[in-house]
Amino acid sequence: MSSSQAPAVPPRTPPPMMGRGRPMGGQPMEKSMDFRGSSRRVLRMLRPERPIVVVALLVGLVSVALTVLGPKLLGHATDLIFSGVIGAQLPAGLTKAQAVAQLRQQGNGTVADLIASMDVVPGQGIDFHAVATVLLGVLAIYAAASLLSFAQAQIATRVVQRVVYRMREQVEEKLARLPLSYFDKQQRGEVLSRATNDIDNIQQTMQQTISQIVTSVLTIVGVLVMMLLISPLLALVALVTVPLSVLVATRVGKRAQPQFIKQWSTTGKLNAHIEEMYTGHSLVKVFGRQRESAELFREQNDRLFESSFRAQFISGIIQPAMMFIGNINYVLVAVVGGLRVAAGGLSIGDVQAFVQYSRQFSQPLTQVASMANLVQSGVASAERVFELLDADEQRPDPEARLLPAQVRGQVEFEDVSFRYEEDRPLIEDLSLSVRPGQTVAIVGPTGAGKTTLVNLLMRFYDVRSGRITLDGVDVAEMSREELRAQIGMVLQDTWLFGGTIAENIAYGAEGVPHDRIVEAARATHVDRFVRTLPDGYDTVIDDEGSNVSVGEKQLITIARAFLAEPAILVLDEATSSVDTRTEVLIQHAMASLRSGRTSFVIAHRLSTIRDADVILVMESGRIVEQGDHESLLARGGAYSRLYSAQFAEPAAQPD
């Protein structure tokens, strides 16, 4: 079982430099990709929730219908009151027709037209019972509409949470399927920002807009129907300003969208910088780079402020512009409605209801337009998440996976070629044969391809040509999980997880009894310092391992590999962080650990690999020499030069 501290091991050979139109860290250039396509893709994520969405739509439809009915009933109450006031002022005993004729004879034709359009009984005052009945009905309608609106909001919240839950799952699964090369080209903080900040922004956008947009659209439709029923002429007047509203929202939205793209891209860069400075804060202080770090932070923060301000400022124009257009609509409706009442074409109650409807009609338009900044911000984040989800994945494992009947550790490299970048060759036509149980040391200058060789064995990268076999089976025909389960790894860059020391040792072999953990700790000299701690193996360490020394962290990772009992062992400068005395102790532990296992040891300190069965000397991706320590020294070649340079006098200068 693999005891590596992470699913992927960064190559010691530097990855290709970022360039060709891409900023540092391999982040995409700040450009709007496809607003409409991304919006549709977000909506497609709602498909699994269609039954619940249909229920929410039905609940919202009933709620809006009740809300839209309210102004019409209130207009009827106004008509009852106004009719009662006018009726009380007319002589009792007359019919409405007689009262109207009398007013015309007196020259009050306008008043006569008004009364003719009303349900007036001369001499009869306000029917308070009828008015109270209508008002109680309106109260009940509005109460029911509020309850249904609350229910719709709760359903929408459930839908959004489930959609975002699935999105987080997709991102997590995608990260596991991405090749190591993707992470070589991306800053860690940038990836984290997409997986956290951008998804949170999508959730907030959907939470605040989905229910509101549905309600607003239904309200617009319902109010428009009621306005047409009351007065087609006034409805036409109310619709005059709609094209202007759409034009304003569209024009402003197009200007705001690129700024939202830039805002969230800059947020990712800023998070990447903060993560790097926090992780490496000791180095920043040691090398006195606090001022430069703070200056870079200020630059990124200023860019974020500028892009955020522009995005919010531009999109913020929409709401006041829509309110201004809505007020123009209100004035037009009031003037034309007043003229219609004076002409007897409408009752005062109908005009009152229509004025309310005109407000209800313009309000959702304003709300939808004002939500443009939220929608644009959410879509900008969605584009960044979709870019991650659409990234090229590592080649899938074969369907008919093979596995050696018994893993003995026979490893063969057959004419293997690999390069990180097409125009920069690294390993060309490399062949190597390792027998079971052999210890193979790999040495050479930085960038020679030592760690790359091991990464190819573990399929962190796939070879360009040739093949690598394990006990005669091509590793490309094996699943990565099964292959890596046979390999244990101890790296120069240690990594501990938040938890106890015992849990960290047992990470590669979960479920093992405590006595086996202690046995592995004793074999790797972890037990000697653990017993000095107050809580022993139950001592909790954080994920940075700040409460244990660098050497002690290295010992814990070695104990982790020891407990996993892999068939193949990879040691990448595993003793580089410990003192000389501890190194000697670890060498004895490693000798026991390597017993009966095929081992690959990457080393810069040549004193640690003298007893290796085979020493490979690599330069520029090629094996230039191989043999044991004594034979390579006697040959006087590249290994001899490395050995002599390492143990030469301090005053000696390298070639």
C-alpha cells in the first residue's frame, strides 16, 4: 500500500515555464468566455431536482396569483367606500338614472359620467359590512400568499443546497482525476479559490436569485393579465417603457460582465499569493522579503478593489435607472387613468388597482435587473468552476485491468521516453532492469530526471513511448490504485495530517492494531522521542507539524512506510532532514525495511547509498553509468567526479 503523503508527488525536474499568453501560475487570462452557455449549464444542473422545482413553481404560481388578486379586491373596497360617500350626497328616493339625468340638467356632465360608471344608490351611505368583508378577504389572501411564498423559499433553498452539494462532489472527484501536470501549472491557492470561494459565490447567487426570479416572472405575467382585463389602453401605456428597461439592463449588463470575470480571477490570484506567503512565512522572514510580499499583496488587493468596484458600480446603475423608468411609467398611468375616470371609462377603484399593478409590474422588472450583478458574478464564478471541471483528465485505467499473480518487485524500463513539454526532451530511450529485492540508488545533478523516473514508475505521469513493467505486466495495463498499493514512498518534503502521531503512522495501513504501530515506531526510532511527549502516541499534531521538529516529522513518515509493508520502496532523499546521529540510526532501520523489497533510493548524499546493489548515474534524462559503489569509483567517470566533489575540501570550487 502506498504510504505517500499525497496523491501526487511534485517532480524534482522543473515543469515547463508558464508563458505564451498565460500569467504566472498557469491561470487563464481574464476574459469572459460564454455567459449564455455557462448560464444554461448552471440551469442544467437543476435537472435532477425537476420534481421539486415543479412543486416550487406550482407553489409560487398560487402565491403570485393570490398576491395579484389583492389590488383588484382593494380597488373594489375603494369603489364601495366612494359609492357610499357619493350616494349619501344624492337625494334619497331617486334612481341612479334619475340622479344622473338631474346632474346633466344642472350642467354637471363630468360628475354625471362618473356616477353613471359607479354602483351608486342615491341616499345610501357606505356599506361597512361589505367593505369589512372585502378587507378581511384581502387579509386572508395576503396571509396565504405569504405562507406559500415562505414555503417556496424553503423548497428553493433545499434545491440550491443539493445542487451545490453535487457540484462540490464533482469538483472533489475531478481533482482526483486530474493529472499531476495540471497541478504543476496551477498555484495551490488558485485551485483552492475555485473549489471554495467560487462555489460559495455560486451558492449565494442561486440562493438569492432563483426563487426571486421565478416569483418576479410569474408576477409580471399575472399583473399583465390583470391590467389587460381592467383596461387594455392603460396596459399598453404601461408596456411603453418595457423596451427601454430591457435595453438599459442589456447594455449595462454587457459592460459589467467582463469586470465580474476579472474580479473573481483576481480573487483567485490574491488567494494564491496569501496561501504561498502563509505556507512559506518562515522563509519570507528569513530572507527579509516581508516588504516585497506586502507590496505584491497591495498590488493584487488594489486590482481586486478596482475590478470589484467597477463591476458593482456598473451593475449598480441598473436599479436606479429602472426605478427612474418605473416612475415615468407611474406618471403616465396616473395621467391617462385620471382622464379615463373623468370620462367615465373606469372607476376610481379600477384606477387605484391599476396604479398598484403598474407598481407591481415595474417592481419585478427592477428586481430582475438589479439582480444582474449577482447573476453576472455567479456566472463568472461558474465559468471558473466549469473550466476546472472541463480540464483534461489523466488517461483512464484500462477496463480489463491486469495484476501480477504475485508481486515480487521485478521492474523493467524498456526504451522509455518522456518529456514535460514537446520541444524539451528529458528522458529518451531509457532502458533499465531491476531484479526483485535489489536496492537501486539514483544519483545525478538537479534536473537530471531522477524523481521523474520514479514518477513514471508510479504513473503520476504516463510515458510518451516505450513501457514500464512490474513482474512482466505493463503498468499502463494496471489500475493506478492497484499499482500504487504495491509501492511505499518516503519523500524529502514531509507531510503530516491533522491528528495524532499514531494516526499519522497508520495512514498507509488503517485499522492496524496499536502494537503494530508501536513496533513500526521502534524500528524507525520514532518511539524514542514519542515517549518523551506528555500524551505519547496520542499527541495531536496539526497539518503543518509545527509542534514536532523537521527530523521528527521525517521519522514519522518513515514509520508510515515501514508499517505499510509495500513490495516496492521509494526513498526520495528520505534522510536529508535529520541529523548525522539520527541518519545512522535510520540507515539501520532502512536496511531492515528494504530487506526482501525492491528499493529505489534517490540521493544527493552519496555516503547514504554505498551499500546499494546498483547505482544509476543520470545526466539529462540518460543513464550514463551504472554499477556498485566500488566499481563506479574505480571507473573514474561521472560518479567518481560527483563523489570527489562532495567530499573535497570546502575551498574547492565546482566545475
